[in-house]
Amino acid sequence: HVQLVESGGGSVQAGGSLRLSCAASQYAVCMAWFRQTPGKEREGVAAIHISARTTYYASSVKGRFTLSRDNANITVYLQMNSLKPEDTAMYYCAADPQGTDYAYWGQGTQVTVS
């Protein structure tokens, strides 16, 4: 069972930056950030495959968001720059321990851009 603790959300003006952190209790092959706003489907924002050393970004955030990990590979960071009001959402961290399914989720952290 992987426990995830997110931090770093908040309110910021358009054009500003925030950094989200997700600390996992153990190693997972893939870790990702998703976001959701009321009435909309959950959207994948960014993901990292630790072993393959590859990252994925949604087209809506590519070039503005950067996903990175610490050397122990159990904490990931989402650096969000040039934030837009449409980035406003609850952001969730997810872990896929074996590269098959995002089975574990954090509690979410709110990002509000005005």
C-alpha cells in the first residue's frame, strides 16, 4: 500500500508559479499528477516513468509545467509556471507501483489562479 502526501497548492495570480510536491511512502514505477474541476472529467497533467526515465505532459501544460523527482525516486515535484486561470483545479498525485495501474491517490491539493 502506497501512501501519498501532497503539498504546495494555493492561490496565485495569472502568470505566477507554484510547485506541488508528492511524497510517496515507497517506490513506484510511475507517478503522475491529475487535476479535476467540478463537473469535468479528471485530466492527466504529467507523469513520470522512473525506470524508463520518461515524462509525459498534457498538451495544455507542455512548456509551462515540469515534472521532476528526487534521487530516492519517492518524491515528485510539479513546477508550474506561467499559470493560467484555466489551470485552476484540484490536483491529485497518483502512484502506479508496478507500471500497470494508478492504484493509489493522494488527498488532493487545490490550485487557484485568478
